[in-house]
Amino acid sequence: MRSATREALGALTNAVQASSGAGVAHARELLQAARAIERTPQLLAALVDANGAAADRQAIVERVFGALGADARRLLGVAVAQRWSSGQDLLAGLEDAGIRLAAIASDADVASEIHQFEGIVAGDADLELALGGLLGEADDKARVVERLLAGRASESTLVILDHLVRSPRGRRIGALLRQAAETVADAAGAGIATVTTAVPLPETQLRRLEASLAQRYGRRLQVQQVVDPTIIGGLRVAVADDVIDGTIRAKFTDLRLRLA
């Protein structure tokens, strides 16, 4: 991430954290605005024009998005007042802000709900193609998500997933969902540890593992469990790019390599 975008994202994240009274409706509005900007190249170019004054870019926001609620307009104004390295970086920043806003507006475990949906998608090749393929209308993809999760997920999760399938911006659906879950966890001051086991771990073991990982990494981690019988036994822990593979399958593979 380039320095200009890093600073801009930091300012926008701080503005989101200060939006304690904002609700999920404001997150929906912010994400809708991001998609509208994405669909209009001329507008996107104007909002990242480094040669113009920040006040001019904010005035554009007021003219174009005057019908939005005050919180969504304020965050859009904060976003365009910053200097972004590219238009795509602005879109990514608005998406990040919208996801964070939806997360802090909910009492549900949004990160776990997104993780569970990721598992559903990964286990169904047809569904993965329907949601992540280049073909198909965005509205149709959003309706699929709504049908699958209606009554089973929080409104914040539905708002986030609705946006992701409407605005993939060249990203694979699995990567989209994992990044969204990490952003949600980060908004709560936590990280995500993906733990893969051959059989489900009891809740008591999960809590002990969570405490141990928090001590190791120096921050609170939300443990998300993946059950994969092919690892035979043991467990595999992934925290960001750090992977600890203590599975029996990995040990067998290592042994075969040593004996080869």
C-alpha cells in the first residue's frame, strides 16, 4: 500500500470509529455510494484529482450525494478530502469504511457469519461460480445471497455480502469474503485465526486455543474453525500470513520428503 493511500485510509478509519451513532443504514448508503462512484469513471476521476482542492471534491460529494444521510455524506467528505494514490484505492477505502461501519453497528458476530457463508460457498462449486463468475447480473447475485441467508444472518452481514457480490472489482469470491471477515474483526480490535481440524473441537478447547494464540500474537483473535477430515489429525492454524501446520497429513508429507 502506497504512503498516500495508507494515510488516507488511516484518516477514514478514524472517522468511522468516531461514528458511534451511525447504524447499518448508513453503512448501506456508504457502500451504495461507492458502487455509484465505481460505475462513473468521470466522477471517480474528479474525486481523486490531486490538482483540485479538497473543498472542491467535497462540494462534488454534496451535489451528487446530497440525498444521503448525514453520516454517509460526512464519511464520503472525509474520504475525498484525502489524497489517494489511485481511484481504485479510493473505492477500496470506501468499501473498508462501509464494512467497518456495518460491523460496529451490529451486536451480532458478523465475522463468524461471513466465515460460515465462505464455507457454504467453498463447498458448492455451482454456487461459487454463480456468485464469483464474470457472467450474471449483480442484482441476481444479490438475490441469491438474500435467499440463502434470510433469517440466518444479521442485517449487517447481509449489507456487507450484498455489496461484495455487486462490486467484486476483479477479486475472487473467497478472497473477498476472507478480507471482509478480517476487516470486521479488526473493527472490533481483533484478528482472525483460522483453525483447521479433522473433527470439530469442543468449545472449551477452542477457548483455550484462543487464549493461547492471543498470548502468542499479542492481540485478541477470533478463532474460526474449519473441519477437514483429510488432514487426519492434529490442527493447522493460520493467522494472516503466519501458518502453523501441526496436522498429521503435513507430518506424513514431511516424512516422505525426508525419505525420498
